[in-house]
Amino acid sequence: MIILPAIDLYDGKVVRLTQGDYSRRREYQLSPVEAAKGFMAAGCAHIHVVDLEGAKEGVPKHLKELSEIAALGFFVQYGGGLRSAESVACALEAGADRVMAGSLIFKDMERASELSARFGEKIMAAVDLRGGRVVHSGWLESTALDAAEAVNRLSGMGFSSFLVTQTERDGMMAGTDASVYEALAARGRFIAAAGGVTDLHDIRALAAAGVDAAVIGKSLYEGGITLAEAMKACSE
């Protein structure tokens, strides 16, 4: 399992939200590049970058920071504000190796196959869950789909990788529910888990469930675990 340390960006700063609430935003006293360099020093080769301001405004706001982080040599997974095929292309051109799209896909699922045909493995479906259902547009709009239904339907449209986020656990430092991912991982797609990944127990549980990657944010910044510990736990 791959560990994906998260860098969430707002107004050029590294921040973390609690349950996606912008009024509960905490800023950290280091630049995006400084945060990335710290993760690289720990031996990490992959990174998860989210443009929170872009997600709020509906257009990418941190392509400069994306380029600076990509220039360090990371495999960069990037999302936030990608509401059009053109913005996806801009993020890839700026240095993203893979982009995450949720609203763009779920607001018009009938055209999702056009995105997978154009971008292939470079686009990942962001499956955000609240109350067991897929939500999008800043987690404010709900669908009738559960995670399995969304993954199955999008797989049939050519998508091969999925970021599945438990939004109610995001930023809560209260642990994740690995059972959410077990059935999804068994279907043979690339599954990344996010939301509430807090300690080594969570990481081991996700690895045992067959998850391919785990996103860790607040726990790394606030001393819950170190990146080195997290990466080691993946192979235990």
C-alpha cells in the first residue's frame, strides 16, 4: 500500500479543514514546498495535493504551487476546482501525474466516459461519501449512489482508479472504517482511502483490506504519527 501525505492549499498556505468546513480551517506555518520537502526527506515518492480554494471557487487556484511541488520529483495526485475538461488538462500540464475529479464526473455521469477516454489513467474518480451516499460539489450535493454502485458504474465507463473519502471522518482524528473499502478493493480496481486515517492501526487495517493507497493529512501535521512510521506499517 502506498502512503499519500496530503498538502491542502488555501490562499497559498498549507491548511487542514475539519469535515470540509472552511470556517474550521487551520493554517500551518510552513510553505507548500517546505511541507513537500519534508515528506520527500522521509522517503516518500507520492503526494496528494488538494486545492481547497479552487474547490470552493470552482476553478484551480494553486497551479503555481502544483508546479513547484511537481518539480521536486514527486508523483503528484491533484484535485480541487477541476470542473471542466480544460481545467483537468491545465492541471496535468502544470505537473500533476494524476488528477482527481468528483463534481465534474457526478454532475453529468452520462458524459463521464468522455473524460476517461480523453485522460485515461491520468484521471481518478473522487468518490466522496456522506451517510453512505456519494456527494459532490463541496460535499453539498447528494446522489442516490453508494460507493459500490459508483465504482461499478464508472468502471464500466473506463475509470480504473478511485479516491474514496469518508467525509464525516475527515479531519476528525477519530479513525477510519476499513470495512468501507474491503469490498471495493476486492473488485480489482485501484482504491485510495481518505478520511480519518489517524494512526498505525488504521494503516494496517486498510492494508489488510486490500486498499492500494491511503491519504494521511492532519495526523502527520499534528504529531499523531510520522510518515516513516506510516510507510513502515504498510509492509508489516
